[in-house]
Amino acid sequence: MISLLTVPKAQDRLREHLKARRLLLGFTQEGLANRAGVSLPTLRKFEQKGVISLESFLKLSMVLNALEPLVAALEPKQEEFSSIDDVLSNKKSKPRKTGWRS
């Protein structure tokens, strides 16, 4: 599957999303930075350029109540079956527990 989402576009979308949540919840940049334990310059840089460490991003997401949906979005989807025939026709091998590419 080819992804049309590039890293810079993803950074912009995440930046815009968290900034919009901050404003919706009524946080100032300083208030959010203090509450999340992230420096104010780090938050400002993130909101302007989308650049931030993963740890700081997760801290901000937690304060803005966005961490659970982010983590849930990464979980593998469970297939839903409507009949026993669907189950029987969908015999898949077990997923690999180790990678094969270096």
C-alpha cells in the first residue's frame, strides 16, 4: 500500500490538531507547557514548525486528552465476522513475532 501522507504533512496535521485542542480547551501556551512539564520554547517551536521530541509530544497529548485516541489508532484492527462462513474462509497464518528485514 502506498501512503500519500509524507512526514512533513503528518507533522503539520499533528501540530494543527494539538494547537486546535489547546485553544478549544482554553489553555494558553504557557499554561499548557507548565501543566505538561514541557518548556515554553519547546511548545512554541512545535506549534510553529511541528518539531518536538516524542516524549514531549506525548506529554502534551496527555494533558489535552488526546493520548488515548492516538494510542488506540495504532492498535491492530480486529476483524468482525458476520457468519461462521466468514470465519472459515478467513484462515490466516499467525502474525510473525520477529521481523525479517534489516
